[in-house]
Amino acid sequence: MESFVNNFQSFMLMFARLMGLFMLTPVFSSQSVPISLRMILSFFITLILFPVSFVYLPEIPKDMVTYGLLTMSEVMIGLLIGFMLAIFFAAFQMAGDFFNVQLGFAYTEVLDPMTQVSLPVISSLKNLMAILVFLNIGAHRMVIKSLAYSFEKIRTIEFTSEVNQGIYRALEDALGAMFIVAFKIALPVLGILFLVTIAEALMGKAAPQLNILQLSFPIKVAIGLFVLISVMSFIVAQMEAGFQVAFDKIDILFQGWPN
């Protein structure tokens, strides 16, 4: 207890980074998780990490203004890590948007429980699947592990040209990987629906008396849903690979951070 009292300011710096992380990290940042619960979780995780990570914290300044700026720096580091993870959740939603447009579900919206906004039904399904995969593979523990490693590699944010370029490159790589992950998830269904569209065009050319426009919607819905169910295991595997890519990008950010 004496050690805790003497290092209370350092403890609050670590607590601030955890709060920043939980403000943007998927699942933890959900509207269904109240802020009070995030604060309690941050407090207990800080208690666990503090004995092994406090040696990496910066020296506590003498005046409160500098300490306040240092606290804001810790919050921004947590926000940066959480944002890079949120980018890959956006990839799953993007893949769902590809499905919605091709299947004709773009105008069918439901309330997403994580973001509390209305999304097309397939996008909401992909978000729910991503949450289940996130928890199933233990990614929530990997988030805490990455945060613990961040105390060793990133002590403060100083907006020098080298740091700015490093953050820019990390975000650029993460955004590029987001599109690749979304395309891989959407490719099987989009490929089959593209072939269906070509077949409908040939049928319309061969038999003009058929009302292809009227038949195309139920045909695409039936085939698209069948293919979506058939490749569900492939989609789950791609989601797991997407989370692994996300943590790899975070590790690259840490390793390239100037000391």
C-alpha cells in the first residue's frame, strides 16, 4: 500500500492509457458497456500491470500543467492502439456492405448492438460474428498484452517529424490491410453473384420474353444466402487472420517507435 501511495501519479498515468484504449477498442467501447464498467476494468488491469510496468513510465513532472499534458499523451497512446483495432472491425462491416449491395439488402437496416446505429442486416451479422471470433480466439487478452508491451516501447507521444511519419505509415498500412481483409471476406459471394449476373444477362439475350429483372432479385437472394452459409467457415478463418494482421500492425508500430 505504501508503494501504491508513493507512486499514485504513475498509477494514474497507466490508468489513463487503459481508459484511452477502452474508449475505442471494439467490444470494450460498445455502447452496451457503460463507462463506469470500463473504469472499473481499467482500474483492476492497472493494478495487475503496475508492479511490472511502472519502471517504464516517464518521470513525473513537478508542475500540474506538464503532468496534465503527460496524462493526455497517455490517453492518446491508448486511443491510437484502439483505433488500429477498430479499423479491422470496419473491414468486416465493409465486407457486409459489399454483400448488401449485391443481394439487394442495402435498404434493410437493423440496430447494431455494438455501435448503437442502424446498419444493413448483413453488416450487423458480420459485426456480431466479428465479436464472437474476437472473444473466441482470446483477442481481448491479446489487447491487454499489446498494451502492456506498449509501456516498454512507447513512453510518451512527442509530435516530432519522425513520430508523425511513423504513425502515418502505421495507419496507412492498417487501412490498406483493411481493404484487403474486406475483399477476401467478400470475394466468394461476390464472385458467385457476378457469375449469376452474367448468366442472367445471357438468359435475357437468349429469351427476351422472360422478365429477367423481376426474376433476378429472388434468384440472387437465394443463391447469395446459400453461398454465404456455405462459406461461413472460410469467413470465420479470414476474420481470425484479420485480427492477427491487426496485432501484427500494432507490433510493427511499437518496433518502429523511436526510443
